Amino acid sequence: MRIVGLTGGISSGKSTVSNLFKSHGILVVDADIVARNVLKKGTGGWKKVVAAFGEEILQDDGEVNRPKLGQIVFSDASKRQILNRLLAPHISSGIIKEVLRLWLKGSKIIVLDIPLLFETKMDRWTNPTIVVWVDPETQLRRLVARDKSTDEDARNRIEAQMPLDLKRSKADIVIDNTGSLEDLNERFKEVLFEVARPLTWKEFTLSRQGVLLALFSIFVGVMALKKTVHSHVV
């Protein structure tokens, strides 16, 4: 099984690339969706976050007000670290469960869409690792336009993340998304060709089909050994 890492920064275009993978039939595990699920009312993650930040972060229906929580943690590094520490185990286990579920279904290629791929060291399980990159000026401009926020708020959110230039230095594949959507689509075609290439033998052995083949080979070997032993005994 090939596990591909996909990451980037806020407003870099990572979600667009993730959707392109989905549109081409590649299965994606989205860490943002997992994170939303672990913050649902009544979950273990919800209880920990409410205990740490107080009920003022809740909406009238008891769900976490994510924009309000975001404002709190993106303006205070210490509170952001607390939130990450509380939710990281729940998010990691959620991602692992999703990968296992897809593995059991026989999926050969899975893309892990994880904003904190490098920060959580989950890149050690992915190959290749893809970073969607834009220059800082473009990133700021797009974020302000997307969220209708002030430059200060946008900068706080950007500076709360690992710099994209550092992520780019850690990547196996870099998608430069400073251009148009057409430019991105052209670059994506090249990346898709690389990601969808036939599995290596090592990757195949890690797939469900590879494990089943190995078990079948072992079974055949054991049966052959029994037959050989029996013939010698007789």
C-alpha cells in the first residue's frame, strides 16, 4: 500500500489539491474532518477542550464554536500548544483507524491530507510527501480575501504554522500554487502520474492483497512440507 502525505499552509491550495485527488478516484483521509469529529459534543476530545477553555467556547447547541476557539488559540501560542496536546492523540488515532479501514477494503493508494504532517512526525509513514507551496505575499492576500479578515488576523494564523519554505525543504514533491488554477491543474497531472504509478514490491507486500498472497504462499508451503514429510515417513 502506498501512503502519500499531503500538506501545505493555510490558503496555500492544499484543499484544492486534495479535492483533485478525490476527483481522480484517489482515496483521501482528511485530518480536518477527523479533527471536527473528535470535537463533536460528548466526545473525549470535546470534554478535554471544554475543561481547558471553558464553556464560553460553546454554541447554544453545545457544540464547540470553532471560529471562536480559533481566535483564542491563534492569538496565543501557549493556548495553541494546549489545544494541540489535548487533541493530537485523538486525531492521530482517528487517522490510523481510517487508514486501517481503507486497508481492509483493499485500497492500494491513500493520501493523508494533514496540515500538521511534519509537526506531528507523521511524514515518517508517508512516501512520497507532497507540499503545496505559495509565496508569503500570495498566501496573505488569499487568506484575507477568503476569510474577509484583517491583515493582522491573517498574519497571526499564518505565523502560527510552520513556514511553507521550511515545509518545502522537507518535501519529496513540491506543487507551486502561486499561479492560476489552470497552472495548478497542469502541475497536478504530473504529480498524479507519480502518485498513481504501479506499486513497488515493498508497497504491494504491505497491501491487503500482498498480505493475503503471503498467507496463501505460506499455506501452500506448509502443505507441501507436510506432504514431503509424510512421504519420507511412509
